Amino acid sequence: MTFPKHIFKAYDVRGLVGEELTEEMFYRIGRASIVYTGANNVYVGADMRNSSEALKNALIKGITDQGANVVDIGLVSTPMLNVMTLREDSTDLGIMITASHNPAEYNGCKFIYKRTMMPIGLDSGLSQIRDMVENYNFVDVAEKGHVKTKNLQKEYIDFTRSLIDLSGMKPLKLVVDMGNGIEGVLIDQLLAGLPVEVEYLYKEPDGNFPNHEANPLKYETLKDLQKKVLEVGADVGFAFDADADRVGLVDEKGQIVPGDKILAILSSEILKNNSGASVLFDVRCSRSVSEAIVDNGGRPIEVSVGRTLIIQNMRKESAILGGELSAHFYYKDLFGFESGDLTLLYILKIISQANSTISGIAKPYNKYFHSGEINFEVENKDAVMDNIKQNYKSLAKNTSSLDGLKMEFEDWWLSVRKSNTEPLLRLVLEASSEDSMKEKIAEIRQIIEEGS
């Protein structure tokens, strides 16, 4: 079988179990990760997917056969794996078995490297690990490593809760949809002792995802949450993705609050005691986000899409907060990494302190009409992007190539980015009126179709 290089992606490994991912491959990944990093002590955790335990065991065997020691921290979320790896002085490397929000037939792994305090991606070591896995050129070591187990859930929750003052919080009614993902093993501890009444949806971790895909970016997965919020009269609804590094939000009217608007809401709280601090937002986010950051006394910085790039820029800019349209939210207090748990706690605090509902809190940020991300199948992506640029360059107030093509006009803007893995162009467009947004999308659709 041809080696599936394509499963080694920009920020992680992800593929179809049994076809692209095997226990033998994960054994090799274990060995290669130690050869590349020189790690002596490794935290290994996994999500609740049906294949995760077997892949984890194979990975651990590879790690120990290469001479490193493993602490198996069991069922964990990606934020927990990241935070606890970086907080433990003796741990050199963390590896999480997960395919994030992908469907049940997928799995994979993510790495967090203590020396760089960063994920390992294709441009920072994953390509070397991939090549070692393919070539299987490992040298046996004289002494194998050992394995022990440790439950870090309470330590992680205690640390996360310590980052935010929730004293004086008023009673709130919540609905939390875990989508049968990993958050189900953490949520009770996260909310323990808070004055909240909680309705849970799909709390039991189940790698088959029997109710819906655990991906809050796909709005169709939020229908049950929206319905339940209205049914029970909740103040707010939350939806976690499978590995709990992202969280979606539904207001008390059952309306979805997009990821960029959540970032604007978070900035209002986090900048209160951090005037002048930098807040990062990706190129797809609404203009209302940068305006909110300025209004709240912060310094808005636009960055490329992608978690590794965001984390790098969190460090470079000493940013207090960062966020993406995809509902990843990054915190300086978490070493620049993302967390659905801390985001949930901040939203509870903001609602509790405000003399308003969550829809009222979000309302000031709804002054523009945002398309969301629209995908177009395009083979010659560069040519089509150039056609778009040529059509509008005489009208643009600003043109940027920070991440693909972004063009800003008086009362609208567009962003077009290439998929790295598929023949797709991803369009995001925002305008001052709904009619204008629809008109501009139709214009660009025609340019794309004519050039495809």
C-alpha cells in the first residue's frame, strides 16, 4: 500500500482508521516522536473514539521501545493535555489521540512539545516524524522506558477555575451539548459549586457520535441545542466539539452566536483589567471584532487562520486573547493555547455581571452582514484568485496577502483562501446590508465559475 503522506497535516495527524491509520503506524509514530524530540518523559492521553485505546497502546509501546517513559493520563480533552504537559516540569512532550471534530471513522494525534511550548506541525518537525515513520529506520535502545498512569482531571479543572473570579455569580440556567465527546468526563467538575442549573445533551462519551457530529462550526449540529434552550427557558447554551478545544454558543432566543462575535464578547471582559493589550482575530472575522477590541481599550491584530499560527502570534504579540471564526479561543493564561472550558466560564461571568441577556450582549456586534465561509470547488485556485483581484483592485481601499487574498472596500470586504488539502476556495464576505452581501456573493460566484 502506498504510504499515506497526506494524513500528516499542517498541525496534526488525521485519517481513516484501518485504511490510513493502523496500530503499526502509531507504534512507528511513537518511536519517531522520541527520535525527533529527544523526549525522556511523555504524557499520553486520548479521546473517547472507539479506536483510541488501541492506537494509544500502540503509540505507548513505540515510545517506550525507543527508551522514553510514559505517563498515561487516560481520557482527556486536548486543552487538558496541552495545559498539563506545559505545567509539568518533568514532562518533555504531550501526545493526544484524537481526530478533533471529524466523524467516527477518523482518528489521529496532536503533539505539544515542551522545548518550543508549541504544537508540532509539518513545518516544525512533523514532516521529519512522517519520513521516519515511512522509512522505519529506528535504532534499538539498550533500555526501554516504563509506563505509569495518572488522573489529572481535578488538577486541570482546579487550575482552569483559578484563572477566573466567579465569586458573586448570579444563578443561571444552562444547556450544554457535549455531542458525546470528551467534555462529558469533565463538565461536572468544571461547573461544581457554581449557582447553575444545567440540562445536559449527549453527555455520555461515545465514539460513534450517535446523535450528531461534534462540530459546532456546522450549524446543523446545533439544532437540538437551540430547541432545548427554548424548551427549558435557558439563559444560554453551549456546544463542545469532540476534543473540547472549541465551544459554540446559543443565546436565550435559540439563536446561534458566531465565533467572531463570541470573541468580541470575550474581549469586553478580558480587556477590563488589561488596557492596551493585544487581541488577535483571524482574517475571516467581522469588522465588528476589531471595533469592539478598540472600544474596549485593546489593540486589534489581524492574523492568519490556523491554530499553530495563532499560538505563535499570541507569543510574538504578547496577546491577552485570540480567536478564530471556527470558535477556537486562545488565552495568555493558558500559555497561548485554546480552551472550551475557560471560554464557557468567561461567558457565564459576563452574563452574570451584565444587566442583559446574551442576545443583548451580542447585539452591538451584529451591525454587519457576514456570509460565513462558503466553499467553491476550483482546480486552478491561483488563477481564480487573481481574477477576483483584477476585477476589484481599482475599487479596493486596502488589499492584503496575509492569508490568501483580502480586499477591503468602503462598505464591504472579501477574503478568499485556498484549501491546502482539497481543490477548494473558501470565500468569506461581509457588507453593511444584507442586499449588498448577497449581491457581492453573486458577483464573485460568477467570477469563480467563469474561471473554473
